[in-house]
Amino acid sequence: MPELISSPVRVEAAGEPPKLIDEFAGRASNGEERLSVARMRSPAGWREPGQRPEFDEYTVVLAGALQVDTENDTLEVLAGEAVLVRAGEWVRYSTPAGAEYVAVCLPAFSPDTVHRDAD
């Protein structure tokens, strides 16, 4: 039977200035370990530390632009586009002009499996 998810759970975000993370499915919201689905609303100038997560992360940009720095390149992901960062790849996300996007992590995001840089 279908299960309504009537509201997400607010999850603490890394980086500055603060962004909003609302998780609809995942470890924090409903104990789901297979994947997490979260809506992000990120202000202009937001930047988080680099990381090397143990999960694949699909990100669909709904508005604005997401900057994705890798070890070898910088991608600008615009509204209507998506990016996949595979487990084990180093990445740093930022939103120089602000963005709204949805992130899907497989398996579910966990602070223990993100492996953020000390920066």
C-alpha cells in the first residue's frame, strides 16, 4: 500500500552560510538505509568542505546553479540538469549564486560515511 510522507525532517547542514536540508526518506526521517531523498535550499555563497563519501549521489538542480568541484574539474550544474558523483570520488559542492536541488544518495546518507575534509 502506498505510504504518504506528509512532511520531511530537517537535517543539520555542513558548510557556510547555513543551507536548509529537508529529508523525505533516509536514515534521519524514516530509518531507510537503502537511499535518502532530500530537498536542499542553499543561499548564495554557500560552500561545504570537500568530501569522499561512501555513497553515490545523484543531484537534480531545480533552480539556480550548483558548482561541483572534483579532483580534476569544476562542473556548473544548472536548473534542469543533474550530476552523479560516485562513491569514493572526492567532491566539494557550492552555490555561488544560490540554488534549490534534490539529492538522492545510494545507500542513504550518513554523517559517518561522508568523510569530510578538515577544512
